[in-house]
Amino acid sequence: MPLKNRPEKSAELRELALFSNMDDAHFDMLTRGAYVQNFPPAIELIAEGEPSDFLFVVIEGSVELFANWNERETTMATIRPVSTFILAATVKNAPYLMSARTLEKSRLILLPSEGVREVFDLDAAFARSVVTELAQCYRQTVKQSKNLKLRTSLERLANYLIRYNDTNGDNNAFTLPTEKRRLASYLGMTPENLSRAIKSLQQYGVMFDGQHVSITDDKELRQLAKPTPLIDDPNL
């Protein structure tokens, strides 16, 4: 459905930091060819190597970004509402470096990449917002690289649990937001290594019951994980 026929979604898009400061006329130009589409679970939205035809905005559901090489696959990130993905490929007019598929029933806004680039050249506020978002994405990539290169698999899992607990109520009990298979891939581990790490965390006050996690000794877990904002703070 064309975005112009969904004013409430257009208003939701306008509130995103990427679009909030741009000129109204330029926003109308940007969204002129945009549309809203619903996707069922497990639908591949884009494939790495394809031309970057659209900038995507997730407004409901969730999307997994993943990559393949030599018959191997890894999870790169999980995108949740409300946020964009594949911005760098759109701005650079370059092929997608990752593939994307829905993890559940999802609703997305698709913005034609050509229009994004056109407005980037016209609207200084929008251009600054794009640069800011790309800078944040770059910093997140650096932190993820540090996480993978400087920490053991046990430390990576421990810090993931601490971060998720801290950002979701800090009540020391939660349900993992993704399958363990995908979590292992995101943390640079095999499913077997993840299983061993889960067992090892019991001595640090972490109990798993399927997807449910209980942290019974937060102090002990943090002594193992040694979290630092230079790796673990998504806002820094």
C-alpha cells in the first residue's frame, strides 16, 4: 500500500531521528514512491550482492540481517521497530553486503533508494542525520569487533545477558528474544559452544530453562563479564 494512503505510518516515519529535521517538501519528495507492506515470517527481503533498490524501515515485527560464505551462514544483527536498515548501501548506491529475512510477521516501509540519494543532495539537515546514523552504525561495528576479538565465548555470552537484562527491566529474569541457534551465530559461536557456555554460567549464578534466563548472582556474573561502556553501551 502506498505510504501516502497511511498518514499514521508517515507520521511515525517522520518522528525517526533520520527524518525528523528535514524540510517538509523534501520529506514529501522522499516518501512519494514509498509504500507499506506486510510480510509473513521467514521471507527473504533482500540478498547480499543485489543492487540496493530500497531503504527499509521496520515498523512492526523483526528482521534478521545475515551473511553467507562458502556454505556457512552467520547472523549479523536483529532489527526491531522502529529503525532502518541497509542505509549505507542506499547512500553509496552499492550492492547489499548482507541478506535480510523476517523473523516473524512484520510490517515494513520501503523507500526507493534513488529518492533517498536525491533528497540527500538537497536537504542539509537530512544529510547530517544520515551521517550521524552511519557514524553510530560504524561505532557499533567497532564495538562488535572488539567484543568478538577480545572476549572469550563465555565472556561474550555473559555480557550479552547483562546488556539484555539491563535494557529490559533489570529484574534478573527474562526470556531470550531469539532462538539459541541464532544467538550462537550472533556471538560468533557454534551451537555446541553455546550449550557448553550455558552450562559453565551456572557457577556464576545464571540458570537457563529453555529460553528463560534467571540471574541469581548478578555480582558474580559481572565479575566474570567485566562489562565496559566502550563495548557494551549502544548509545555511546
